[in-house]
Amino acid sequence: MYYDLEMSGKRIRGLREAKGYTQEKLAEEIGMSQKTIAAIEKGKKGTTIDTLVAIADVLESSLDYIVGGKTTSTEIENLLSGLSADKKEMAFKILKGILENI
């Protein structure tokens, strides 16, 4: 396994968009330029572990997910947090069905 800058950038972009942040807003939150965030999201630029920690903190994610794509129960909880009880149950049933068939 290795650190794939492009996939990591895609995960950051997905998390940022799910949170409703623009690149400018994320950049402001972590003290970077929008141009740097854009380069990170495109996988054109790596960054320090300190920056990845800041990004994970702001986007309420984990380094495991951002760097390696590993989803934790916290990640799943964050994805479901804005849903109604009915939609959470539906998402759970869909996930259960997928897992039973792979």
C-alpha cells in the first residue's frame, strides 16, 4: 500500500463538498490558500501531516480515511448524522443488503 495523492485529494474534495464548504472556506479554516487546496484535491501537491490533521479535524474525518481510504464507524456516523430516522434505517438496510451480497 502507498499514499495515493490523487485518491486522497478526491476524498478530501468529497468530504469538503459533503460539508458544504468551498475551497476558499476550507483554506480559511486551516490557514492556507485556495490555490493550495485546489492542488491538494487534484493530487498535484502533497502536504504535511500537520495539514492533513487540520483538514481531517475541520472536515470531521479521520486520517485513515483521508490517507488510506479506510472508513471507520465515525465516518459512517458522520455520513448518517443529517438524515431523519427513516432515512437512516433505509441506509442501514441498503448497506446490510450490499454486505450480504458481496
